[in-house]
Amino acid sequence: MTFLPKDYKVPTNSNYFKFIEGKNKFRVLSDAVTGWEYWNTSDKPVRQEEPFEDRPEDIKTDNKGQFRINPFWAFIVWNYEAKRVQIMQLTQKSIMKDIKNYIDEPDWGDPRGYDFVVTRSGSGLETKFQTIATPHTKFSEKVDIGKIDLSKLFNGEDPFKQ
């Protein structure tokens, strides 16, 4: 007997999906909001729908003075591992490209009709993601996403609060 079961995972009650090492399976439940984001000097994300025209004054820089402004997508998902609704915020371009390729393919289409499995490996700058879709299946979980307002992400508000 061991202190914890070999496959034990610490439960999460986060409202936001985080890619863990290994396989991450989810079902898209909503349309995406898209935009651009950077992290400010207070370690808070700043988002807007259109690209930033000028370098923001409060943008966080690294020790070389470099900064990043990334495109992002946010949408509601069912996280099979956590067994709950969460918001997925993507800035990983490889995952975005893979999902868009499935959406653009007529045999796949709307991503609410099938699941995705993103396998994460490595860490830091060596992190890699592989994205595959599973065959079309009916989603059987009973969930209510009607009160989640993704547009609140642009104001720094909590999308889950009324």
C-alpha cells in the first residue's frame, strides 16, 4: 500500500482550464471570443478585441526589455478530467491552428460536435502540444452555460458572476 493511489490527482475547482502534462480532453460548448492580450506590470491580463496599435505603457517586460502581445481565444468547455464546465483561454498558436484546421474541414466543422484531446509534453520553452479530435459523438452531460459572459474578460471582470 502507498500513501496515495498511483493515479491520484489533486481535485481542481478552478473555473479556468489549465493544460496538464499528458492528455487533456475537452468538449467545446460555446462560440469563442477572440482578441489580443498582454500582461501588465501588476501581473494582470489586459485584453481587447482589436490589435493594440501602440506599445502599452504598463506592459510587462523581461530582463532584456522584451514583451509579448498574443492573440487569444476564450470559450466555454467541458473538462472531462475535472468533470466540470470551465473557460479555456488559448494563446498557444499550435493549438489554435489545429482547432481551426478541424473547423475548416467540412467533415469536422463545428467543434461542439466532437471532443479534442490536447497532449502536453515538456516544460518551459520546451513545452509541446499535440491536438487531435475524436470522432463525432453526442454530448451527454447536462450543463448550463447561459450565465457565463465571456465578454467580461475584456473588462477584467469575472465571467461567472452576474
